[in-house]
Amino acid sequence: MYILGVESSCDETAAAVVKDGKEILSNVVVSQIDIFKEYGGVIPEVAARSHLEAILPVVEKALKDANLTWTEIDSIAVTHTPGLLGSLLIGTLTARTLAILHDKPLYPVHHLKSHIYTNWLGDQTPEFPLLALVVSGGHTQIIRMTAHNHFEIIGTTRDDAVGECFDKVAKILGLPYPGGPSISQAAKNGDPKRYHFPHPKLTSPNRSDHSYSDLDFSFSGLKTAVLREVQKAVGKSISFPSYELKNLLTKEQVADFAASFENTATDILIENLKKALERYPDTKSICLAGGVSANDLLREKSRTVFLPDKSLSGDNGAMVAAAAFYEIESGVHPTDPYSVSLAPRSAIDRPLGRGKPKAYSPLGRYNFS
Ligand code: KG4
Ligand code: ZN
């Protein structure tokens, strides 16, 4: 089965063709990083406009690289949540139009699900029950899966995501966006033990929904601790964000801050993952997923787990196609291309717009009953 996966949830316009959820025939990613480097972060309107320009050529190239025509494509999968609304809109509108035009079943896919399914694109396949540590720019969660399409969030961040924390700390240190790779680069020459940052202690329930899990994360305190320590080092109480700080820090200080921060952030992730493993001793596989899973130190500290290929850690279309393949395998119905739900936020364990399959489709082509 050939699935075309389309991804546009943030600042990467991507499309890929994957055969049987495993074999990547093409994987085209156009990144907007160069545009946002100078702004220090993503500007949603600019991202949406860039997606609009890139998406059709990216899809066309994905088909061409795979050496396939539209007739050979079995299904189309597209990210519909979570992400930047304008960005999601371009990807879903494109996928919906193509599904109608070429008469293909359409599968809207949750972005975190796609990140997890990157682990099925490797040589080996994870086994259930599994724990997935999902670490991206917008999320930090530990998810337990007992079967395809069965997700239970057992730990989540109360505030910032770890990738967001990398990006903010990079800004404090005057390092370019995205913060993850630039912090890792700077940390190479740094001393990870020079600065000591506290690990969060979560003893009270989550303020937003009163849930409590000692597997939860908190990263905003770590970012503030770095800022305080930087202020101490330069002897000034400059507020964040400030482009002044970077001129006051020596190269050696930046490297040591980057290394100490990276060491603490990855320790916090691994600590909770170990706790989760103790809690669920029947776990057969542990998977890393999301942009931060490209981090070398994190990969080194989690040697025994499934690691997505580094080239697939960030956003791409192949993971969307892989996730959709296992949806199809699990009997999930395609969605009416005329009514695809979008949401900037949504939990992986509460599928969006996946209520009772519609009995009526304006096209009348799909049998939803
Ligand atoms: O999954 P992703 O590409 O997009 C989202 O779904 O958010 O993740 C992007 C995040 C950014 O915050 C970026 O700084 C981080 O992943 N990241 C890294 C590394 N490469 C990307 N964080 C730490 N180390 C890296 N090598
Ligand atoms: Zn992502």
C-alpha cells in the first residue's frame, strides 16, 4: 500500500511516499529555518504563507522521487492537529483537495502519533506494551501504548515543552533558532558540571485540570534558573528576552551554560522515563520521538531504546504516512474530505473529529457505515 503523507504543522513543508508503513520511497522536506533564524522563532503568518508557496511543488517532488503516479497512490494522510492553525490549514486544504481530485481516501493524523510512528520506519519494530518519550517544540510527554492506536498519556509537561526550553535558553545565550541544534553545538566545548540547575519537584496537582502524576515534567523553572545564573555571571539583572546578554558572556561561558543546561534537561527526561519503566514493568519497548530526539546527549543517555533515524526526528511526511498505515491496519475509516477538523491543541488520547463515522458524504463515495 502506497501512502502519501503530508505535514505542515509548524515550519516544515513536507511530503513523502511510504510503502506498507515501512519503506520510504521519497521524503521531501522544505524547512523555513533560514527565514526564522533572524527572528529567533516562528512567525505563524509567515509560516503559513511559506507553506502555501512550497506545498504543491513538495508533493509533486515526493511523487516524482518515488517514481509513482497518482493512480498508484492508495491513500493520502495529513497532519490535522496539533500545530499552528494557519500552517495546518494549508496542509489539510491541500490534502483534502488532492483527495477529492484524485479520488483517494483521506486520513487526518495527530502530529504526536506521527512522531511516535517514526520508530516503525527503522529496521526493527517496537513491541507492545511500549513507552514513548515524545519530546518536541510543543510537547513533552510519556505515552504508553498497549496496541496500535491505543495511547495513554502517563506524564506530560505542566508548562514549557523541552524543545521550547532549548529554544528559549538559546535565545538567552544569544544562540540562533532553533535552539536544540545550536545548544548542542555550543555544548561540545563546554563543561556540563560548571553550573548547577535544579530538577523540578512536582508535589501539587496540575493547576489546569487538577490531574497529578509524578511522571509529569516542568521546564519553565529550568529556563528561569539558567537566566538567573547568566545574570549572576554577567553581574546584571537584564530581563529576558535580551540581546544584550550575549555580548556580555564569553564564548567559554556560553559553552559551559549550554553544556550544563543540556545535561540537566536530558537528565530530567531520563529520570522520568526510568520512573515510568519501574511503574510499568511489562514494558517491552521504549521509543524516543519528536525533534528533541535528535539530541546526541539524550540518545547517548538512552542507549537501550528505539531511536528514530536522526534524519526523521524532525517534522516530515514519512512519519505521517507510517502512522496512517497503522490506522488503516487497525480498521480506522477514512475521513470525509469535505469536513476535516483542525485544532491547534489536542491530546493524542482524544482523537479529533473521530466520533461516529458519518453515514453521509457529499461525494457519496465512501462507505462509512
Ligand atoms: O518535532 P519538531 O521538529 O517540531 C515540533 O513538533 O515541535 O521539534 C522541534 C524542536 C525545536 O524546539 C528544536 O529546538 C528541537 O526540536 N530540536 C532539538 C534538537 N534538534 C531539534 N533539541 C535538542 N537537541 C537537538 N539536536
Ligand atoms: Zn513535530
